[in-house]
Amino acid sequence: MTKILKIITNPNKILRKKSKDIPLQNVKSKPFQDLLDNMAETMLKKDGVGLAAPQIGENIRLFVINTKVGPEFFINPVIIKKSWAKETAEEGCLSVPNFFGKVKRHRQVVVDYINRKNVKQRVEATGLMARVIQHENDHLDGALFIDIATDIHEFTGEEND
Ligand code: CO
């Protein structure tokens, strides 16, 4: 049974810590696989495009992103290449609810990581996926989009009750 995890919101020290690498012998363990399922479920339920482990209280190098073919887990990710070209777009974050801002990111990145089957992967991402990877990877280093965003604004939408 998967469960929805509690999302930590800013300000909180956990969001500001540098996360640690995950020992790969743990990847196939049941508790770790359950954590992955719970993170994916939480991301989908909260309508996030990505979710990093510090956001659910774990300072480990792990994030999940929602791709066209379903959730993909990035364990111990390392961005090994960044395009010279950058792109600015609006971002938000489940840990900074209701705030949005414009963030300049590399248009293209190449990232090495371990997937949930404990297999080494290399992926080249462009556009939104490249943006999400950079945003989530920042979480692992204790950085939030509001640290680098411009035109930060609050949007709570219509209040209905
Ligand atoms: Co975020």
C-alpha cells in the first residue's frame, strides 16, 4: 500500500542541508522501494512535476520526476553537462506553496544516475524535463528556486468555501 507523504515547507533546515549519496546496496531493499512508490504517489497526488527526497524529510540524493512514460527515479544524480544556452520560465515548488517566479536554467543537461532497478543511466534532457531535473537537483544541495528567481509573486487563486 502506498501512502501520501507529508511535504516539508519553507522555511525548514532540512530543505537547506546538502543531501548524502545513497549506498547502492540499499536500492533494491523493500523499505527503499516503498519509499520510491510513496514519493511517486505523493508527487502525482499533489500535482507536482517532480519531488526531491528532502521535501519529504529525507536528506538523501534522490528525486522523482513525472515523465510522459510515468515516474522516473533519479538516485545519486550527477549533472555532467550543461548547455551554454539558457532559458527563463516560471517555476513553483510544493515546498514553497503559492509562490511562483521566473528562473533562468540551462536549456539542456546530461545527467548520470542510478534507476530504481539499480542500473546506471545517462539521459539527455531538454526544455521542461531539463528544467525539472535542475530544480530537483538543487533541492539535493539545499537550494530552492526562490534563491535564484526573479519576479517572485504569490498566487493563491480564488478562495472558495
Ligand atoms: Co521544488
